[in-house]
Amino acid sequence: MKKKLVHFIRNKYALATVIFVFWIMFVNDIDVFYMIRSRLELRALTEEVEAMKRKNIEARQSLHDLSTNLATLERFARERYYMKRDNEEVFVFKERSE
């Protein structure tokens, strides 16, 4: 076993290959850890894009509902801008931030 290892180390092509692989995997600017981080970041950004697409679809649906349905428009105005009719009173309850 020891003889094979010594023979492997003395082989200049095998030694150059091992050094090259070590250099590419750990020393180079684009090493294994960089590629792993890049893939994780790409996955996170892809998930964020999908979430934004879903929010965009929901916003378009809400806009369509607001522009076509008067009951939805009235509900939105009452909830968002505290609008009221002449014979009503509006009470706004806000939670305390502690």
C-alpha cells in the first residue's frame, strides 16, 4: 500500500491533477463554496419572484373587483380611508405597540 502511494505521488501527472483539482475546488475565486452559495441565493430569488407573481395576480384581481363591483369599492373605502355615510359614526381601534 505504501509503495503504491509513493509511486502515485512521484507520478508528475497524477500530482499535477491532484493539485489542479484542489486549486479549482478550494483556492480559485469561483470555488465549491461560492457555487453552493450562488445556488442557494438563486433558489431564494426564484422563490421571491414566484411570490411577487402571486401578489401581482392578487393585486390585479383586487383592482378588477374594485373597478367593477361597487360593494367592494365601498368596503375598501370604509376599511382603508375610514369613510362613512352621513348618518354613521366610525370608531377606529388601534393596538398599542409595547
